[in-house]
Amino acid sequence: MILSMLAALPVILICLGVPIFIVLFAVSVGGMVALDLTSLKAVHSAIFGGLDSFPLLAIPLFILAGDIMAQGGIARRLINLITAVVGGVPGSMGVAAVGSAAAFGAMSGSSVACVAAIGNLTIPTLVKQGYGRRFSTSLIAATGVIDIIIPPSIAMILYAITAQVSVTKLFIAGVLPGLLIGLLLAIFVMIRARALDIRVVERPSPREVLAAAKAALWAVLAPVVIIGGIYGGVFTPTEAAGIACAYATIVSVYVYKELTWQGVWRIVTRSTVLIAQIMLLVAASTVFGWVITTSGMPQAFVAFIESLQLGNWQLLLIFNIVLLGVGSVLEPPPAILILTPLFAPVVAAAGIDPIHFGLIVTINLAIGMFLPPFGINLFAAHALFKVPLPDLYRGVLPFLAIYLFVLGLITYIPALTTVPVQWVR
Amino acid sequence: MTMQTAAAGISERREGTAGRAQRFGDFLSALCMQLSGIALAVIVTICTVNVIARYVFAHAFSWAEEAMVYCMIFIIFVASAAVTWKGSHLCLDLLLRKCPAFFQKAIVVGSTLASVALLLLLAHFSYDVVARLYRYGQRTEALEIPMWIPQGFVPAGLVLIALMMMLRLWTHGPLPHETDLSSEDFHL
């Protein structure tokens, strides 16, 4: 009875619009009192102990780095370079949008930022070239979530910390699925461009490509420093995020001269708001996770799942459905923080690789970001680019099919995520 | 309405006590963001200097990780006060917005008061732990500063958030949380 209440209460409170961190605190305190677990003083230790973690520091730093790169001209130069490189192929502007989202993903971990940054720079051109407003905006809403899958990803960091797996290994596992999605999206855009008879933009001359490359040299080095540093073992992900902030600041202020120190300060203070939004949730979820674990709920859940005698493929199918449903109404950070403590023991008991499962969680929640009717990227695209929601619901369907196809591959071919991790090891 | 204008737009300048409370809230929110910004800048500086020191001078600062993590905890609890004042905590209010206005107001008032009570309860228990650390004079491992200082960010932050919730309810009235997607502040 108490366990059912523990499960139902957060749903009711969340639906009533109560801030999610309050819901997590309330349910945790309610659970502690109802189950007579321990003194409420343990809440303090759970909060401080949960936050006293160096890997967690990567989240605020990647948020800041992404914001400085978006505002300081680094993201724009990367997009210009990608546009120049793919110029001349059918659907080049759409392909450039996909490539830019992937590149942006390699520098930050925030999806709506990606939609805003890439959409503002590409949608007007896409519409002018004849793709139509619905297709262009849907493309951006759907490609924006690559950001969550291509490392460094805030969602992955949160999963790694909650499930106690290596952040770096999870990042490595995310590269192939992210690139695969990017490739399939690009192919689809090219097919669509042919179907719409979009005029192929003249291939830029080598001189023009060289000029774009020269202008973007420092911008290209940003993802190189981040990814190379992490995978080369030079930095931890947290240090890479810190270096990315410093690098982006120096390049934006002194090389590109698109930000003043005053502008940097504005970005820094603004980033603290987003950092607090996410990290307060992490603080509350550490208490929630502790209560869930101590209450014996995961063991009861594991026993229940075992009693169903499901095969791993059925189990993963159920997880996919649940995660898609949750992901369409909750953003990845709260969804991961709430569900991982519950799912991780079941996954371990079933002998599923936690890194493999981490990718399944990440991709599901990324899809949830543009899954009709509640996907937050749809609302963002609607608010930013003034396209009616019903149009977006229809427009994202082909992209949804691509993501679901890759999700199926990743779910049922674990080697796609586990083998690259072994290679790098 | 953007989040930045949410605070300003929904609360036209008022006179008297409510006006003073609003100005106090604005001031406190701005102060929290500035202090958090300083802490974030400190983290970036320490992180960069530490990496350079390790690779160039083969020397890393043993206290660096601890200092950065404590700065992060400071940011979380102090900047959360500004988030509360802006009404920007992550929440799902689709159902709430479908309710009749009267129920919306009742739910927001009820949930705000309950949230404040919960936060103060947690702050009370958290303070007990911090006070014990203060009495024992325990120090952190690397920085060797009194342990009650970084741990004190937790109860102080919880009280600050509760205070901002009450101030917001008083000055802005029972409004649902604003997480306006068109705002340049919102980019999760």
C-alpha cells in the first residue's frame, strides 16, 4: 500500500504543476516517515553526499561552454563551414542543418539551445530554397535532439552518475548511434530534396571552402579539444568541460571578437539559472534515489519482473515503451533521475550491460523530446518559429520513424554500443 | 512573455509594502545570480589552471576538486533562489493550465505554502547536522576549511528558496510557474 502511494504521489503532484524538485523532496520525506526509515537528518547527508561529486561538475561547465559557443560565433562558423563542405549535394542546406546539429552536440548538451541556434541560422534559408516551413521546422525540432545522443551529453552524465557507470565509456558508446542517426537523417533530407525538386546549390569553389575553413579553424578546434581530450585520456569529462569554457571564452573575446567580457559575464550569470534548474533536481533526486533503494522498492520491482518470466527482448521492449511515454512528458534530466534507481537493479538482474541500457535510456528520452503531442522541442519550435503544432505533429513523423529504427537497432544489437567501448579500452 | 519579462510583466510596479517586497525580491535575485556567476567563473579558472599546471608544471593542486565541487554546491542553492523568484523551476503544468482559474489559484497557493513548509522542515533538520559539524570543528580533507561552511549552503539555500517562494506568492499572486520556451533564458 505504502509502496503504491510512493509511486502514485509523484504522478499526481507533477500533474498539478508542483515543481519537480519539490515533488521529489515531498515523496522522499513522505516515504521516510511512512516506512519509518530513519531520521529526516539523513536528507541533509543524502543531498550533500549526492552533490559532492566531481563528475557532476561536468554538467554546469558544459552548459556554460555551449552557451558561450552559441553566442560567441563558434557555432555559426561551424555551420558556415559545414554548409560550404556539403554545398553541391542535393539538399545541401538540410544536410548542413543535420551536420551542424551533430557538431553542436559535440560541444554542448542542451537540445532546445540546439533547436534555437541551428533553427535561427538555417530555417529561413531552407524555406527560401523550397523545403516548406513545416518540413524545415520539423527537421530542426527532430535533429535538435541529436545533441542529447552525441557526447558530451548532460543526460548521459546524469545516467552515468545515477547508475554508477563510467561517463567516458557512455560517451564512447554514444558516438556510433549519434552518427548513425545523423547519417540517416541526412540521407532522408537528400531524398526529400530530390522529391521536392529543390535546386541543387552550386558547389562552392575550393577557394570558398578554404575561406570558410580558415574562418572556422578555431571553431573546429573546440570539439576537437573536447572530444580528443576526453577520448585521448588527456582530461576527465569534467576537465574537458572546464577547458571548453576557457577556450570558448578566449576565442569568442580575442579571436572572433564577438563577445566582450561584459557579454561573457552576462552569459555566465544567465547560465547559473539553467544550472540551478537542473542541479537542484539532482539534489532532490539523490534523496529520492536513496529512499527508493532503502524502501526495498527496486527489489520488489525486480521480483515482480522476474515473476513475469520475460525474455530480455520483451523486457527491453517494455522499457522502451515506458521510457518513450515518460520522455514525451518529462525532460531527460528528471526522467533519468527518477527512473534510473528503479530500472537499474532490474537491468542488472537481467544481465543487460548498463552502458548498453544507458544508450537505450538516452535515445528514448531524446525521442521523447519531439514525440507528439507533448515533446518539448515541438513546443520550442512552435514558439520560436511560429509553426502550428498540428503541422509539426505531422511533420516530425518521418524523422520519428528514423529515430525509432535506430532505437530498435541499438536495443536489439547490443554490440553497436558495447564493442566501441571495448575497442577504446 | 519571456521569462525575463515574466517577473517584470506580471508585477507592475507597486507601492507600499508589496512594492518594497518586490524590489527586495528583484535585488536578492540579482545578487544571487551575481554571486553564483562569480562562483562559476572561479570553477572555470581553477579547472583550467589545474589542467595547465598538471601538464606544463607536472603539479596539480590537491585542493582543486574539492574547491570546485563546493563552488558548484554554492551555485545550486544560491542560484535556485533566483530561479524561484523567476518562477522557472522545472515543472509540468499542462493539466494545471486546463483547470478553471479559481482551482489554478487554489492549487498554486496550496502547493506554494506546502512547499515552503517542506523546505523549512528540511532546512531545520539540515541545520541540526550543520550545527553539530560546527560544534565538533570538523574540517574538510583537502581545503581544510571548517566543514560547516560548505555543508551550510544546504540549509541556507533551502531557507532562501522558501523565502523567495513566499515573496513571489505575495508580490506576483498565485501564478503557475513560467518556463517560457521562447525565452532566451530557457534552453535545456
